[in-house]
Amino acid sequence: MRVGLLKRSLWLAATLVIVSSAGVAIAQPQPEKAQTLEQLLDMVKKSQISESAEHRQREAEFARDKASRAALLAQAKAARVKEEERAAELEKIYAEQQLLVTQKKAQLSERLGSMRELFGHLTSTAGDLRGTLETSLVSAQYPHRGDFLDALIEKMNGSTKLPDIEEIERLWYEIQREMIEAGRVVTFKGEVVQADGETSTQNIVRVGTYNLVSNGAYVSYDGRKMEELARQPNRELLASAAALQEATKGVVDFGIDPSGPHGGRLLFALIQKPTFGEYLDQGGMVGWAIVYVGIFGILLGVWRIYVLFTMTAKVNAQLRSDKANADNPLGRALIVAKENAAVDLETLELKLEEAVLRERPAIESGLPMMKIIAAVAPLLGLLGTVTGMITTFQAITIFGAGDPKNMAVGISTALVTTVQGLIVAIPMVLMHTLVNGRAKAMIHILDEQTAGIIAENAERKAADENRADQ
């Protein structure tokens, strides 16, 4: 007892020392201090009695918890034994059922016999038909007609259900209907998404399984909805589509795309062909520069051809006339010769040469510019080719060479500018040759006529001198 009392006193003293050294203020009532040994002994006795009661209470709680947990453990062990017995029973049932399933499969296979091969063909046919109906233009008129095929294929692939005769007959019916509708031209009502995004119910003409037209425009079908093509083919094909929609009987010319459905692959390729403006845009800035230079050169060449042909007609008329006319170079040269008929031959020759030289700029006007354009146009095309190839190499550097579309812009610029340069240069060379030849012919006529005038004056003066000598 004294040893326990001593230990407790030391524990209390140590606790008080630790609390006071940590500086923690514990809000507890201060125990009464013993004044004598008898008081201290009495206080220890009271504390021992209190602790013994508390210990007994805790021991009772621990005993109750131990009994409760022992009961739970016994219940868990009993449940485990029961589940193990149930698992063994289920394994036995599973083995029996597995044997029964194997027997039933063998019995089903034996009873099916040659029907299995038939179901295989039906499954393949149904799968092909499902793919056809999903994209067929006939489905635009008869939607959801292939919904039964999924259930039919599932039945024929499974081993629990068999297809009935009605489903097989419907499969045959849809195949026959697809073949028959492929050769018919029919009109039906349906919802069409127009180019502006609005949806409206319209009369639609279906030409077999090739094309759909509505309101004079071609319509595509993607298996879910019908859409008016954003870009339509040329006016001739659109006119034939409108004529087909308005016709009630007889034969109508119509542009059919045999690569349908979906509106036709060839039709899509046709409408994606760039227009003339888009073709010019593909050349970029260099291409437009070639276009402007070409337009200027063509206009200049046409104007010079017109002027020279008009001038040639007037000169030819002057050759047939005895009176000098000032509306043409030859007439103006004849006027100069007439005005200087009394001068000596050298002066007359100089006057006529001056008159011819005065006419040459008007006759040869535009020839240097046409020659320059004919030479510059191919060089501009070569410039566009180089810039286009630079763009192509930059696209390869950034995106790689895996997707040709990334290089299409640069290649288009290179090729289009080359073509544009040649298109401008070839007619400019031809027009320059024509204009130059006409101008040389005109100058040759002037030189010939002025030389003739000088020769006539020289003969006349020589005859006058001979008569004077005689």
C-alpha cells in the first residue's frame, strides 16, 4: 500500500512539475493540502476507494464489449459457413446448367442442319442491305425502312431466337423495292434544308437512286436529312432540273450523276471546280498583275489593229484616187509633194522623207509597248511560279508532306501564274507580229510612193532640160 502511495505521490509531483515548466495554465480546483500525516493518509485512502470503483466500472464495460464481439464473431462464422454451402450448391447447379446448355446447342445445331447455311446467307444479305439503305436516295422518300434489319441480324447471329417468316419476307421485299425504285422517277414531299439554313417542305423529284432535285436545284441526302447543295452546277444543268420537275410526261433531258447517292460524287467534283474569278484569285497578287497587264496589252493590240486596218483602207482608197486627201498618211505625203513641186529634186526628196518620218510614229505607235508586254508576261508567270513554290516549301516545313491540301495553295499559285503568263504572252506575240507587219507594209507604201514621186519629177525635169537644149 505504501509503495503504491509513494508511486502515486511521485506521479502527481511529476505531473505538477511538467505542467508548471511548460507554462500551461490548467483550470482545475486546487486540492486541499494536508496539514498532518493523518490527513495525508486519509486523503490517500479516499482517492484509492474512488479509483477502485472507477476500475470496476471499466472492467464491467470491457466484459460486456467482449461478449458482444464474441457473439458477432460467432454470427459471422455461421454466415460464412452458410454462404460456403450455398456457393457449393450454386457451382453444382451451374455445372448442371452448363451441361444442359451444351446439350441444347448440340440439339439446335442438329435440328437446324442446312438452315444454318441459309441463315448465314440471310445475315450477309441483311448486312449489305442495311449499308445500302442507309445511303440510298430511296430512303429519303421512305425513311426508317431498314430499322428491322438490326433485330433480324441479331436473331440470326444469336442462339436463343429464330427469325420468323414475316421478317425474312420483308427482307426480300426491301431488296426488290430497292431494285424497282432505282428505275423510277417519282415526286414526293419532304423537308429540305435550303442554302440559307431554313427548312421547308417542298416537292422533291427523285431520279432513281442517282439524284434529287427540288425547286430547280440539286439536293443531297446523307442518310438523315436532305440539303440543297450550297454550290450548284452550271445553268444548263439547273435548267434541265427545272424542266424535269415541271414535266408531267414525255422525255426530258436531265443531267444524271451515275455515281450517286449523296447527290453524286461526280456532281460534287463538278461543282467544286473553281469559277473564273476563283481561278484568277488562285494566282494571288502576281496573277492579278498579269491579268491587268494582259488586259492593257490586249486592248492596246486590238486598238492598234483597228487603227492600222482603217489606215490601210484609207491608203488603198488614196491609191485609187487622183486627188490627195489629208485623212491618210499617203495623202498627206502627196500634198507635201504637190506643195513642193517647183523645188529641186534634192529639196523635194528631203521634204518627202520628212513627211514619211512624220507619219512613222503614228503608224508604229504601240509596237514597243506590245513587245515589252509579250516579253514581261512570261517573266511575271515565272515570278508567280517561284513565289508559289516558296509557299509550298513553307507549308511542307510547317505541316509536313503528309496532307497534300496544305501544299495545294502554293502549287495552285505556281501553276496558275505560269498559265496566265503564257495566256497573255502568246496573243501579245501574235498581235505584235500582225501590227508590226501592217505597220511595215504601210511604211513600205509610203516609201514606194514617195520614191515614185521623186522619180517622176526627175524624169519630167530631165525631159524639160532636153527640150530646152534642143
